[in-house]
Amino acid sequence: MRLADHEARARLGAHDHAILCTVHAERGVDAVPVAYAVDDDGFVGVPVDQVKPKASLRLQRERNLEADPRATLLVEHWDRGDWSRLWWVRAELRWQGGTAAGPAAALADRAAALAGRLARRYPQYQDQPFARVLVLRIVRVTGWAAAER
């Protein structure tokens, strides 16, 4: 059954990890698992952290977003033994970096607020070990569930 907008947003906000999909110019979809936080105004923060090992803090997802600001965040619940508990939510996003994002101060404030949410949500982030937080605006959410909650 299709989820109502408010239910899809609630599940998106309550889940603790997702798959972020961006578009690579040559390969097509680039999908990576991410931690994230959602604010009450419909923005998503995805951290570029200094906790997990990385070859570089300049991630491919950022280069992809610079070339094409569209992204998708997919969360899902799988229950191998009880398919009546299956559900998924897909958020269509638009990256807020670059010149189209509006005033730089407002974007910095939004990123800082999302960093705070990430710090409260994940113990590993309590000291906000972020190189930066990517800010994406939710354009649309859709979702499906096998049964009502």
C-alpha cells in the first residue's frame, strides 16, 4: 500500500541509515550507504566525517552533486520471516551547494543545525567530527508498506 506523505516522512526521519544515490557522468547511479539526519523544514544532512577511514575527504558523491544536484535517499525495512512488515521510503533530493543554494550564511546555519542533529543521533558523532555536512532539500517522498503499521 502506498504510504501517505506524512507517514513516509516520519519513517524517513526515524530510520538511522540509508542508501544515497547520486549520478556519475560515466557510470550512472552511484549508490553508497550513509548516516543522515532530517530537519523539520525538509532538509537532509549527510556528513562527510573524519571517523571512518577514507582515501580523501573529497568524496565522489560531492563531485557527482556538483555536476548534477539531483539525488535520492532510500530507506527500507526488510524482515525475512514476515513480509507483512516490509516497507520502503524514497526521498527525491536536491543538493543545496553551489550558487543556487541562496545566501551562504543561511546554508552554513542549516549545515550547522543538521550537524547538531547528527551529533545527537549518533554517539560516534557527538564531537561533530565533520569535514562538512552536505545539505539536500527534500523535493518529494514516496513510500510503500506491505501493511499498515
